Amino acid sequence: MQTMLLTVHDIRQIVAAMGIQTLMREMINALENAFRCYDPLTTQVPARAGFSYDQPFTGLLEWMPVLVHGQTVTVKMVGYHPHNPDQHELPTILSSIGTYDVRTGQLLALMDGTFLTALRTGAASGLAASYLAHPDSRVMGIVGAGAQAVTQLHAVAELFAIQKVCIYDVDKSATASFMNRTRFLGIPVQVMADDQLDELVRSADILCTATSTAIGSPPVFADTVTKPWLHINAIGSDFPGKTELPLTLVERAIVHPDFTEQALKEGESQRLVVDALGPPLYEVVQAPDKYAAERERLTIFDSTGWALEDAVAAELLLSHARRLQLGQTLHIQHTSTDPLNPYDFS
Ligand SMILES: NC(=O)c1ccc[n+]([C@@H]2O[C@H](COP(=O)([O-])OP(=O)(O)OC[C@H]3O[C@@H](n4cnc5c(N)ncnc54)[C@H](O)[C@@H]3O)[C@@H](O)[C@H]2O)c1
């Protein structure tokens, strides 16, 4: 019995073979298809659970499972350690994904989840914008210039003719390097100073908040006059007590969570009652005409990170690995010729 192992080396080869633009486009398409076909009777996605800690380090480790009945369970383990970039030269978000066969419980595949988390989180925001943002959106604003900001811009730029991105971060080294990290997109980047944050919000057609703001911190920008059709991808609010947007703005917007049950605990929606929310994004994807008028309105995609997105991302990568004959097959789980004897290693 073999397990397919996909390492960073394999992912690098897949990206090289496909091109990152094609891969992002495929990720968006795969998510759109999964959202359109999503049926809770056949695919079970419980809210994630995990451990959070303040001492001796600040961090969070969570597990995010998905059951596709009769087929697989996919589980992502994801860590959030906001001091990683400064203290350990590591990404804030580190992750790995395992896929199991529900017929036998066998571990089918194990792979990096850090790249996939960034790819799918960007793709989900791009997908949300493609259904909820104004079709003529040209200016994107981003608050928080870390790892996720790259894929947030990339996915939106795949779907809209973005002519300018305005970026703000409390850490000026993050904004300084953002231009290099997104140069491949060829979009002019305007770095905004502290006193230009209001201008960033006012000028945006599509806004993304992707900060590592601390629990209980004030909003990452003050409420202001926005374009009437502003669409916001709020991705950094993903833990109880951790929110990014001004409550007054959230209250006058139409809010579509990725996963309502989880968003009510962890997302911008944690400050709202369920009746104040719009339906989750997959329902918008399943009935686009019903929500088309929202492209002229203030909308928020409350993205906490839906485990279904990870299962879709893992399957996309595995399909490319199989096609390109990448990855290693390893005998990780103990099986022997005598299934009744755990001491038999024959
Ligand atoms: N919704 C999802 O599916 C999803 C997926 C991945 C990450 N996330 C969340 O997205 C956020 C960003 O993740 P990342 O990997 O880019 O982290 P990161 O550490 O690479 O970047 C975060 C950036 O936010 C900046 N920042 C912190 N407070 C700020 C503030 N008040 N104003 C402006 N900038 C501020 C930091 O200086 C840093 O550069 C995290 O909160 C993470 O939990 C959500």
C-alpha cells in the first residue's frame, strides 16, 4: 500500500510546467465548478477546530476536514504564527494536507499545503469578485502586504482589467517588497503612506484586507465614503475576536460568507446575527442571476477559509502530479501479509 508524497520540489515542477497564471486560472475554474456542484448531502464539511495558544508563543494549529461520501476524507493541518516572518524567516501560514480513502482508511496522499492555501484563498476571492464586484473594476486596494496579498491580487487580476493596485501595510518592508513579488503581473503598484489609507479605501473598486491584525485590535482602516459598488474580500478575519473591517461598514454591506457556520464564529460575521447575512458564496455561484444586481452594491466576501477549497486544491495538484509523473510513492502505513499481526513486517 503506497502513499503519494508531493513535496515542494514536485510543486515547483508543476508550477514550472503549467505556468502560475494557468494554474491560478485552473484553480478558480475548479473552485467555481465545486461550488456549483456542492451538495451538503454528498460532501460533509464540519467547521474547523484546533488549538490556540499565547504562551510561550502566539499561535494557532487547526484541522480542516472534508468528507466526500464514498470517496475520500481530506484533512488540512494549518498553522497561524504571525511572528514567523520576523522571528523564524518562515511564512505566517504553514500547512500540510492529507487525503484518505474512506473504503479502507488508507493514507492516499500527503502534500504541502502552504502554496495551496495561498493559491486557493486567492482563487476564492477572485471567484467572489467575479460574481459580486462591478464588471468594470479597475482599481484594487489591498491592506496587508504579506504572503496572501500576492495571490489576492493575482486572482482578481486574472478576472478583471486591473490598472492599478494601491497597497498599505503597517510594516513598510512588506509594502516595499510587494512590487517585486507581483512584478510578473505587470500592474502598477502605488504604495500608500499611513495618511493615505483613507484614499486607498475611497478609490478602490475591489478591496482586500489580508492582515495579521491581533485579536481585539481596532479596524485596519476607519469607515469612510466608498464607491457604491465596492466589493471587499475580507480574508484576515479568521479567528474569534479577530476582525478587520469597521462594524458600521459591515452593517451596511451585503455579506456573503464562504461558510456561514464558521464565519459566524471567526469571520467578520461574528459581529452579526445570522439573519443579517447573505447566503454563502456557493449559493451565489449556483444562482448568479439572483445576485447580479449586487454588482452595483457594497458587498463583502467574508472569507474564513473553507475546507472544501483545500480538497479541491489538493485534487487539482494531484491530477497534475499524476499526469506529469511527479511525486514519490512511499510505504508509510504499516501493512503486512498478515493483517491480524501488527508485529509482522514481512
Ligand atoms: N480566509 C482564508 O482562507 C485565509 C487563508 C490564509 C490566510 N488567511 C489570513 O490572512 C491574513 C494574512 O495572512 P498572510 O499569510 O498574508 O500573513 P503575513 O504575516 O504574511 O502578512 C500579514 C501582513 O499584515 C500586516 N498587518 C498587520 N496588521 C496590520 C494593520 N493593522 N494594517 C495593515 N497591515 C497590517 C503585517 O505587517 C503583515 O505584513 C492572516 O490573518 C491569515 O490568518 C486567511
